[in-house]
Amino acid sequence: MLDSRPLLIATDFPPIRRDTLAILQVNLGYKCNLSCVHCHVNAGPSRTEMMSLDTVELLLQFITLQHIKVLDLTGGAPELNPHFRYLVAEARALGVEVIDRSNLTVLFEPGQEDLAQFLAEQEVVITASLPCYSAENVEKQRGKGVYADSIKALQLLNHLGYGSNPKLPLNLVYNPTGPVLPPPQQALQADYKRELKQRHNIVFNQLYTITNMPISRFGAVLLAQGQFETYMDLLKANYSDSNLATVMCKNLLSIDWQGYLYDCDFNQMLELPMGATVEQGRRHLSSVMRQDFAGQEIYIADHCFGCTAGQGSSCGGALDE
């Protein structure tokens, strides 16, 4: 697979520093039941990397000591980690808001038949990927049959109260299918709500538009198709300084499946460790249990323009709505 990383390191992106830590985004492993074209993790069924129980226990200690407010679980398919439910239940018992970044189809994997019920009982926020409200675009990006399973999963979640019960938020995520910026979030959300309600009687809370990052699998596709430089020019031409103050890395810490720290999930995939330079090396969770991260410099590279282009992009959708 072609690697875009060497083309991203040199950058003129403006320096940024951390604010108070509030969100812990944890990658529980790269195993996934899907292999999506836009995936910046390069996740798939053949991946074996998985967070251990020892690291999960360390996470729970860190959450307590750092007074973390939000635990954002991702992967791969985070639910496929054998310690997923233990981590969720323990974090919820601490009063932490838990977000499950779900691909929806995982609800029908063997052994996951009661997963939706578990998530509802724990009042887990579900943020689910649905690249479009039409089957053609979803299957182009995620594979044949994924759209039907996604709709079935959303209907199941609605039946449990997701999308209508204030304690059970259901948010959807849109990624463009190619090297373009997402359309305006609010307008697209209105389209999603109308079409999903009319076609399938599905309701949800918010739509998050997320810009595709020129890294990992999507970066490789751009390079193979000769579109990498054009896409980077697009991101830079649409840079908005107003997005810089609210980029997610300012109050979020990313943890990989081994317990190492990064400024964001994208830096994690590029193996750019937390801090300003590679020379500082990776820091492990065990070495920073009581550390104050506010004011620390964030490791920047050219892919950061993806978070500040247009309306901006974060794991919580557009920055400037």
C-alpha cells in the first residue's frame, strides 16, 4: 500500500497548544468486520491488534485520576474487543459519558446479538457511520450489503429508544466518497433526517460531517489515482483560521491499543507521538497518570489542514456550523 506519511511531515500549519483535557479517545484495536475505502485506520477482518485487559485497567485508573468527562471508543470495530463491555460498564459506573463509534453492522456479528440492548442499558452514546442515505453511495464506500444491515441496525436502535429518548443519543457520521470537502453540515443533516424518515421511518439526533484524511487507506487511494497533491491543495485553499481555536486535539487525548499517547487519532495512525517532535519518542499511559497536559505543544503535520478546511472537521463533526 502506498504511504502518504512522508509527504505530510513537512508543514506550514500554524502551531497549536493544548487546553484542559476533557476527552479520552481510545482505539481498542484494528480488527473490524468491514474494510471501508475511506478508513484512515486501515482496519479490517484480518487485523489482530487488540487492547489487553491490563491496559484497560490502566485506562480506568487514568480516567479517575484525570477526571475525564468523556470516553470515546473507536477502532476498528471497538465492540469486537473482548474487554469492550467491561470497560464501558466500569466507565459508566464512574459517571463518565461513553461514546461508541459503531459501524452499525457489528450488531449482527456472531456473539453480538445482545450488544444493542447492552448499549441501551448502559446509556452509551452511539455515533454511527452512515456515508449516505442511499444504498449506492454506502456500498461504494463500505461494501455490498452494508446499507441494508445499517438500516436494520438503526431500526433496532430506534426500537430501543435511541434517537428519541434523551438518554440515548444516536448520531450519524458522513464522510465524502472521494477527494472533496463535505457539504454544509446543517443542510445535509436536514436531508438525512427527511430521507431516512420517509424511506425507513428512522430518526436520529445529529449528523456529523467529517473530512476524509489523506492518510492510511484513503491516502493510498489518492496516491494511486494521482490525486494526492490536488486534494492537499483543496484542503489548504479552504483553510479557515477560525477553526483553529476549536480543533479537537486541544482538549482530547488519543490512546492506541497498546496504551501509547497521541495528540489525535490521525496522528496515531501516522505514528506521530504526542508532543512536538518524533525525537521525544512515544509516551505510555503509565508514565503520565497525574500529568497536566494544558499548554503542551501539539504535533502538527500537513494532514492537520483536513481539520481546518471549510467548516472544519472533528470527531464531533463540523467546527463552524
